[in-house]
Amino acid sequence: MLMDFKILIEQDEDGWYIVTVPALPGCVSQGRTEEEAKRNIAEAIELHLGALARDGIPLCPGRGAREDLVAVRL
């Protein structure tokens, strides 16, 4: 089974590409190139999901949970 995850890629001051997964807080990786960073984050996602499954943590919010927006003044 394949799942797609949205990733965010940023280049740091040393030129490394840092990748995060908004849907999986704490799932972060890096690479010297974008391609390497994408390969590394794919592996990190697999490991992260495996750890969630091993610990019995659901990937989706529980029943009754809902998503909403809140406005803040900047």
C-alpha cells in the first residue's frame, strides 16, 4: 500500500536540505541534495509509522475530534 505525505523542504545556511512532514510532527530528515533529502524522509516516514504502530498510536484522530481554524492577530 502506498500513501502520499506532504513534505516541506528548506535549505539551511550550510546548504543542506531539511525536510519535515506536517502530518507527522517530529518526523524530520535532511540531505545534501533535494533528491537525497527526499529519499531520507521516505525512510524516516516508514520508521515513524512503524514506531506509531508498535506503540499503538493511531494515525488518524479519534472519533469526535474535528479540525477547525482560529484567527490570530499578527
